[in-house]
Amino acid sequence: MVAFKEEFPYLRAESGQLFEFDRRWLREAITRAAQEAGYSSWWLTDHVTESIAFYLRLRNDESFVAFSQLSQTVRYVLKVIGYNEIGPHFAPAPPPVTVSLFEIAEAAGAGYELAFFEMLGRRIEQLLSTGVNALQFVALGAAVKHLRAARAWSRSCDSLRGEIVCFIREKLAGGCGVNELSCSLR
């Protein structure tokens, strides 16, 4: 993967999984660390987040930045601005991985539900094997309509949507070695 000019490099977890940088994710991680250090509503969270984003933008000549390096940088910034006590609490989980159900449905082809479920199952297994702990499944409605080749929502769309939700739940519940997994489906 290549990070394009004016954008951020990818973050690389220890497992090798690559993640896109997300300011909201970083802000939430800094907010959690500040709260754990006793700052219930820390006024510098936005400034530290923007400083780190600026730092990453300067590194756009690199394809990725190691997750551990990002954590060290955040801790360093906290120390420099006089809030060293927050640093030890900064332990962010990798950002959520977004899976577009519509893209999988499109690759499977309209009306090819079996291919869709096979491809979705492989994708979930692949992600679980990397140790991901947060997944976002998006475009469920668009995927269902594509697979049903429907312009308008119907009862058969409702049925397929239920099947997809159950399939994802079963695959995630059967995931081996996952201690904690956050998942959303839209």
C-alpha cells in the first residue's frame, strides 16, 4: 500500500495489519488516557491530536508508520507539554477495520449469494487471524439490494439481511483466539 501525497501514512500493527489513520480514533484514545490519569475533561486533547496528525502528514513520504512508533510519539508529546502522567495510560487498540459488504456483493455478482457468503466468510477469517479487535461492517442495505437485484426494498431483502447478520454473528462467535472484539454493522 502506498500513502499518497497530502495524506497520512498507514499505521502498521505488530501483526502486520495496516490501518488508516483516523483523527477521531486518536482523539478517543488520548481522551481515555487523560481520564485514566485523572483528567475528566482535558482541554488539550484536540491540540495533541492535531499535533500528531500534523507530524504524520509530514511523514507522507513513508508508506506506513509502526503502531508502536505512533504510541511513543504521543507519549513524547505528552511529556514535552508537561503531562507525563498521561503517557503510561496511552495504550490505544488498533483502529477499527471497515469491511464494505457492498464491495463483497459486487465482487460476488448480482444474484450470487453463495459466492457472497463464501467471500465474506474468508474475509472475516482473514481479519480474525490478524488479531483485529474492532470491525465495522458497512453498506448492508446496498449489498442486500445488489444481491437481490432489487431497486426497492422487499420482504426477500429483509430475509437476506437477516441471513447476513446471522452469518456474521456466527463467524465472529466462532473466531478462535479473539479475547475481545468490538463490532458494528450498518
